[in-house]
Amino acid sequence: MSESRVLLVDDEEELRHSSAQALELAGFRVDAFASAEHALEFIGFSFSGVVISDIRMPGMDGMTFLQRIREIDAEVPVILVTGHGDVQLAVRAMREGAYDFVEKPFTAQTLAGTIRRALEWRGLVLENRRLRAVAGKRDDIEQRLPGRSQAMVDLRYKVRAIGASDADTLIIGETGVGKEVVARALHDLSSRANSPFIAINCAALPETLIESELFGHEAGAFPGALRPRYGKFEHGRGGTILLDEIGSMPFDLQAKFLRVLQERVITRLGSNEVVPLDVRFVATSKVDLEPEVAAGRFRADLLYRLNVATLRVPPLAQRRSDIALLFMQLVRESAARYGRDDVEISPALASEIGERDWPGNVRELRNAAERFVLGLEAEQDDATSERPNGARLADKVAAFEKSLIAGALAAHGGALKPVYESLGISRKTLYEKMQKFGLDKRLLAAEAQRDDDA
């Protein structure tokens, strides 16, 4: 086994050297490190070895190290070394994706046997990936997550790697980037593909019924509960549960959900019976949750338990080279959906589409593609963009929108509530548009007053 590679991480120099020597005598190629940070530099999708790490270390500890490795490749086998009394921590590590653990003091033979099994498993993983590539076997991940930018290539690679595992996953990305698309891809790539995929919008659940919706209830558990009912968690047994916008989950409910993640059991409202729960959890968030933890709005232990693997979906602003090609694909899909003939896209329009800002990301781009196919906007936009003195439709719409808001602000003396109510938009939307167009309600109100006085 001279070609087998083992990364050994331990901050205790004497134990690190003695373990490395014993493993080398057993035929392994060993690279020893005093810190996890340095070892991370040697781990990638093509890494063909095994990682052995102590759990308790200064700086990055073994659990954090495990999480970081799983973000790179969820199928790198990690063996954690625990001290006496750390068995509960070791069990937690296994739940979070560790391949195995060994307890101090251990024999070289015991550790070597565990390493050999892990190397065999890793070899099968890499061989399976290689055979799929050689055979040209295609899945539909490229169709779901198109793009030639490096950011999208990396994302698809990670989705394929993590999808085949059973790891709970946190997906982070701006509104409209396709977080649910990624979640469904993870489900379809897993062994749970033929089982339910349950999507739960944490922001839309009524706060008074949220526990009943998730956990279910027995008859008589509360007024109106006439019959027992399965909750969404039970409906998802054997499959995947997507918790959309997990940051919106009420803080007191987060503790109960943490127990579900840790123990994979639930208890219906009005019952003392524990129900086993075989599910994979995937959660999404449009913002990083670390600041939410710092602000006291999200539990730190829930975050660490949830993000066994983390995927970041890039916004269109970070992959502008993909925008024009993505628009063309969305146009083809829309044309097929509406039964239209193939729609041609001029080079001028394709270039313009790629240069625009798309704050709504793929969702906004898809809407634009549908309008183009239906002839509602983009054809006029394309025609005017080819005239030297012709304003683009988007510019005309923006100018009209600005004048409309400015007129309403002046008419109401700068008071915002009657403005957004009369325009049928939210207060937040009005603020965003005022900022976008550089509108100052005080100046507009003063100008209107001067006109009245004149």
C-alpha cells in the first residue's frame, strides 16, 4: 500500500511522530501536520487518501476541520482520534459525516485496519467518478444549473459530490439564484431520489400553527384538532426535507428543531410517543447565518449542526459571462412551454442582456425570457437599441417610473404612506426605488409648496 496517502493531524508532537512512524511501517505514505489549517491545503476532489485528525486541538479543532473538508468534498474519509470520555463527541462526529473514530490509547494495528477500509471506500468513490466521466454518462445537473463560469463548474462538481452522500446541507445565495433548484438536484442525486421531497417555507408558516405543521398532532392536542395529523416532517420520511429561509424560523422553535437534527426523532403535539425520523435536511438562506447568530436571532448550535456541508450559489453579478447563454437557454425553454417556434436572439440583444444588472438573478432573467418569447417587451427593446437615437424600453420604463413616483411624492407633501399605498407597492420597495432614482422627498415637497405659493 505504498501509494496510499494519509494526512495525519495532531498538535502533540510526540504522538504525531510515533503514529506517523507506525503507519509508515505498515506501508502507508504519511504526511504529518501540527495544524488542520495547513492540512486543508492538500485536500481536493482528486485527493485519494484518508485524513486522521485529533478532535481537541488549538486553533481549528477536529470538528471544524471535518466540516471544512466536507465543504470541499463530502466523500473524503475522515477518521477522528478521541480522548477518554469523548465518546459522545465522537458519535456527534459520525452523525456529521466522519468515516470513523478511534479512541486513545489505540494500537497501530487497529488504526491501520480502519485506514485500509477507508482507503478502499475512497478508491471506489473515485473509480465511480472516473467511470462516469469516461463513459460520458450524463445527468441533468448541467441543464438545471447551466453556466461555463468557474463558479458554476465548481458548484456542479460539489452538488454531484454532496448529493451522493446523505449529509445535511446548507445552501446560501441571494434571492432568485436557484437555491431550491440546487436542493432538488441534491435530492435527485441521492439514494432518496424515489422518496418524498418536502419543501417548507419557514417564512410563510403561520406562527400559531407552525409546530403542528411540522411535527403533527394528536386528536385533542389543541382546540380544533379533531383528528390526528401527520406533520410535514413525517410526510418526508425516507426522503429530503427542504427548509427554505431557515433564518426565519422562530427562535423558540429552533431548539426543538435542533433535537430533531441531533436525534432524528419527533414527538407529535399532544403525544409522548417518540417517532423515528429517517430524513435528510437541506436548508437555504439568502444571508450568511453567522451574523444572525451574533445578533442573537439564530442558535449557534443549530447552525453548526445544520451546515455539515455548505453550498454557495453565485449571483449573476459574479458570473456575467454566463448571462447571455443562460438567457438563450431560458428563451428556448419558454418557447417550448408556450408552443412557440424557435425565437431568434440578435447579437445586439444578447450583448445587451449580458451587460445589464439582474438584481433578481435567474428568476428575473427567466421572467425577461418569457416576456421576450411572448413579444411583450424584449422585441421592442431590441428594436430601439439598434437605433442610434432610440432609447431602450428599459430606460423608458425607468424614466416613467421615476416621474410617477416623483409626482406622487410631491402631491402628498413627501409623506410616504399615501404614496406607496396609491402606487400599490410596499414601503420597502418605495424606499429602494427612491434610492435608485435619487429622489429626496423633502426637496420634492418643498418644490411642490413653492409651486402652490406661486
